[in-house]
Amino acid sequence: MDLLERVDIKALRKALEKGDMVLTDVTPRGETVSITAMTLVNAPPQKVWDVVTNYNDYKNFTPLVNKSEVKERKGNKVTVEFVAGVKFAFLSINGRILLEQTHHPIDSIEYRRVGGSLNMMQGYWRILEVDNGNKSIMCCKVAADLRDINKAIGFLLERIPFLIGPLLYAGIGIIGAAVKKKIEKG
């Protein structure tokens, strides 16, 4: 069962008035399994949907994304190539990922890795209508095994697995903030 199926949306909306929320799923060893970020957006769901699904534009407003290109559209599935790079402390992480996005307009998108430098990446976007459609709760969940990006990162993360969480957190935070800013800017 998904988190959003168990939560009181009115209470979540009220909590998000005070700031964004990030939830981390971890193993008993402290390894991050997934990160879920939620934010209140001052825009109706359709506007959120339009920005989130305009994949070719990510390279123009998201600091991490160097390339974003739709490779194929088939029914409700869209395959997108992202090339990203980030410097985190002393680590430089660059990679290419091919994601299959499954659209369920206008409230959810599930994605999964179908190619690229990671062996596993999956997650979703959820868009919830609040305030009679004048605002939205935007939720993004990501689970990824970052050890596959390159040998140096793999070597480091095998020895210090708790770093996966901060890396995912930084990535989802930067992308989420950029998407929200694009939506609210117009």
C-alpha cells in the first residue's frame, strides 16, 4: 500500500504549509531504500502535470540535468533519456538513465529504469488536488542503487552505504525545488 493511500490529505496539506516534507525508508543497517519528497504547490494539478511531463524541458530549468529527451511515446508510456551530473562534497557523479514513464493523467506517473548507468531506479510522481483545485500537493518518490554509476562511486558506497541517502536526498531536493519553481513562476 502506498503512503498516500494511508494519509489524511487535509492533515498533510496543513503540515506542508510549514514546509516541505521528506521521508526516508532505510534498512536495519541504515542503508537508504527510497526517498519520498512532498511539497505544497501554488498551482492547480493540470499545471503541475504539464511541467512534470514536459520531459524535453528539464534540461532548461533543472540544475542536475544536462540532457533530457523523449525517445519514444507509445500509449500511456513515454521513454525518456536523462543525462545528469552533480558534484556532492568531493564526489562527482555523472550518469545516463533511460526511464519508462507510465502516465495516469493527471494524478500519477510511475517510472522505472529501462537502460543507462544504473541497474535499478524506480519511483513515482503523485499530484493531489487541494483547496478546490487551486493548489496541489506534489509528491516524488525515488529508489535507486547509486553504486552502479561508476567504479569509484560503487567502491565508496559499498564501504559507506549510509551515503546513498544523502545523495538521493540531494538529488530529489534539487529536482523537486526546480520543478516547483518552474510551476509557480509560470
